[in-house]
Amino acid sequence: MEALLREGRLPSASVTAVLFTCAGQRVDIVTAFGRAGATTIASDVDRLAPALYHADRKALVPRVDDPGYVAALAALVAEHDVRLVVPLTDLDQEILSEHRSELAPALVLAPAPEICRTMGDKYLAHAFFVERGIDSPRTWLPGDVPADARYPLLVKVREGFGSRHIYRADDEEQLAFFLRYTTVDSMVQELCLGEEFSIDVFCDLDGRCLNAIPRTMIQSKGGESIKGMSIRDAELVEHGARVAEAIGIVGPANVQCFREPDGALPVTDVNPRFGGGFPLPLAAGSRYPELALALARGERPEPRLGDYRAGVVMTRFFSDLCLVGDGVLRPVEAKDA
């Protein structure tokens, strides 16, 4: 078995039940785990969440801020003999990390609560990066912007996702305007001048980076990658692995950085979950679902940094799912026509 793991080939094993929380539209992730051999259970508060209908089992649960949320998930773990819990958004990641003992014996695929909390606050994340020697753009709280700040500057929400509440200020007048205009707790950050990259990483339970796959950001929409390409770039692979291990990532994460004209690689964001561009590293050979299942089985796969296919291009599109049913919805079948 050790030889297989060193080669990056994971041995077959009994089916592992996986619970996906806040499943939403992440059909890509749920179905990828199914193809990897898992029994998939998708949960969401919204009965129209598409991912529910692409899983082997589905469950409606309370909102993440409901006192009974964790108990509802624990009941699903017991009912389906779940061995792996995968949060798919930032909404409940810290909650599940804090309550992982209540979801045992399932493994919660998330880093420590304080890491989830810090990465969720972009200003705290910036301070964290600087403290650990990770390059990051100069960033300030609104009242601390120095006179020598280099414009353009970005007014960015501290906590949020989907590139909401981000405004570009080209001078002091615009900065003052957007700081008055924004309705959310914000920070100010220097605009990076180079090319942006995303690095999809996966770490084991000890925080070792097992792989890091860099990709270009050809086009993004609403903060999510729409078009991109996996690239062979040893510097970005090493950078992604170093950042992930310095932070203490467990499981998946997406590292967003720029390559500046002077060669620096400032990190602007780290999301400790599967990224929106998940289909691209999957197609490039990441085998991240298989690695996650191996961790749930108690195995310890060896790192295989750089083991992926470069030149894989992703271009995404809208899809749809039509449902019928009296009370209980199900996908439309030919017999319904």
C-alpha cells in the first residue's frame, strides 16, 4: 500500500459516505466525489439547491445560525454512517470546525476554527500573512491610510465572498467617497499591478501540502473563475505549498496571488475550501476527492507536488435542472413528458 501511495495511486476501499454542507450549486464537487467512489449526501436549507438532486441522498437542514444546525448534521452523520464532512462555503466552515467532536466519527475537512476565522476576515488574514513572512499588498483600516499610499487603492469588504463591495479609488477624493459609500466594514488595500493567479492546494491532517496546482485567471465573474488554464510553474507550485503549510490548511484551499513586475508574489486571499474553479484542477489530475476519501479512511498519502497536467483549459457555462413532484420534488424524467 505504501508503494501505491508514494506513486500517487490510491488503493480501492469500501465505499465512504460523505456529507456536503451548504451544498447549493456545487454540483461539480458532489458529482466528482461520487465518481471517486463515495456515497454522497447533500444538505442545504433551500429545497431548490441543485446539488441536492445530484447526490445519492439529500437532506434539508436548518440555517447555519440556527441553534439546531449542528445537531441536524450530527443526526445525518449517524443515519448514513458518514465518514467525511465537507463544508462547501464559508458560511458554516468555522462552525463545523468548532463542533467537529459532535460530528465524530466523521472527519470534518476544515482547518482549526481560528484559521477559518482569520481567513474569513481579510484584514486579519493580511496581518497573519505579514506575521508569517508571506508577502501581501499594503493594507490598512480606513482611518490608517498613510500619505504615501500608492494609488489606485481598493476599498474591500473585510468579511464576504463573491467580490462584492469592492471599489477602486484612483485618488484621495474617490477613496473618501467610497469609504462613505460602502455599507459594510471595510479595509483599504493597494492594487496589485501584475498578473493574477489561483493555486488550488490540498493538505493532509498534519498540514503537509500534498499538491498545488496553479492556474491562470482568464476571466472571472462575481469573484468566481469562469475561464482559466492550468500552467506548469514551479515557483507558483512551491509558493502555494509554502503558504498553505504556513497557514495550517487541512484539506482544500485556494490561494490567490499576483506576480508583480518586481517578481514578488503577494497573496491577496486564501479560501480554506474547494474553490469556485474546482473543475479545472480536477481535470488536470488533482485527484483531490480521492485524497479526501483516503484521509477519511485513516490513510496518509504522500505529497506529489507538481503531479498534474498543464495546459488544461476550463470554460464554464450555465446549466439547469427541472423538477416535478407533489410535495417531494425530483428531477424530470422522460416519463414525465
